[in-house]
Amino acid sequence: MIRAYAPPPDWSEDTIALAGDEAHHLVRVLRARVGDTVEVVDGEGRRAWGALERVERRGATVRAHRVETDPAPSDLGLIVALLKGDRNEEIIEKAVETGIARVWGVQCERSIVRLDPGREATRLERWRRTAIEALKQCGRARLPELRLFDSVAELAASRAADEVWILGALLPEARPLREVAETVSRSGARRVSALIGPEGDFTPEEYRILLEAGARPASFGPWVLRADTAALFAAGALALFFPSR
């Protein structure tokens, strides 16, 4: 199936406009031709099936024949420290594939990557493009919420009252992830997020802030995982223990 993405403003009653990179990818990379069937998603749960009706120099138009809205997924989040290289983008890609609804990044004291003032929007746009490509690849219709936080303290202040945080922790009091997840699941919590620290782990002060905010420390096993490995492990665990209800 040929898939494309178009944000809600580009949808009308029965036509969908594809512009810029999306039109180029559809026509030049996927080699779609007028008359071909195309599935289009808007990132907010809506998907349409239609025919490629027109190709122009700077865009393309799809004539929608059928439109549906996907049910809302489980309200699952992944909160990950800023990591070096492309690791955060790789995590976002896999989070989309596993049905995560929110992917937040946080700058920690031991993060190697530092947020440059005024560059948050650029980083978030890069993450958004990664999420869109993953969306089209896996067939989902909803983009995750993407946010950045300057510190763990700022992150803790943002926690919703009904949100449960499962904290991947290298702490003596951390309970096995299965035990923590099953306890949270039995509680009926509907908004659950996993927190993953940086390569050098959270500092004692950051642990204090997160624990005081109600985070529940969980062990991911007897070995010390790389931060990106821990994030993917957590995403899979959330999908397993908290499937869409």
C-alpha cells in the first residue's frame, strides 16, 4: 500500500492536498501515478483511501473515496534523556511502531547532548519528520506528542495528577519491571509513562526529584542496559502490559 501524510488543514471534504516533501516522496520516490490507490493519514487518527488525482510541480492531490478514524490508543508515554547521535530519533521511530502516544525528551545533568537556546524548535521538527516516516511505514494514523524539557525539575512539574511514571532505575529499592507494571495495571491507571535516564544515569538529586513526584522505580534486569536499549525495552513493555482498552 502506498501511504502518505497530510496534516488536517490540507484535508477538505473529499480531497487531500499533498505538498513539498510528501508530494515529492509519493511521486518521485514511490513512483505513484495518477489513478493509483493511496492511503493518507493526518496524524490525529484519521485515514483516507483514495486515488491520486493530480500531480503538479509543487504538489499532488488525492481524491478520497473512504475516510475512517482510528480509535484512540492507550495513553502511553516514553520520557527519555537526550542522547548523543541519532539515538533519540531511533527511539521515536520505534515508539511510533509500538503505539506510544507521547515521546518526551529531557536534558539531564549527565546528558552529553545539551539543548542550545532557541534550537528546541529545530530539534522537535526533526523528531516530527522521523515520526511521520515511521507513521507511514507501520500504518498508524496518530503521531505521538513530542516535547522537550530543559531539566528533570521542569519535567517533574509537568506531571499530570492522573499519570503514573515507571522509572527505569539503578536503585536498591527498584522492584522488577513486571511487578511494577502489573501493580500499575491492576490499579486501573490509564495514563502511564516510562522514564529512561542518560548514559551516566540520573544524578542522586534527579532521582530525589522524580521519586518525590511519585515515580515508581523499576529494575530492567540484572544487567546495565544502554539508555537507548532501555528505552526500546520499556516501549515494548508498555505495549505488552497496557494494550489498548
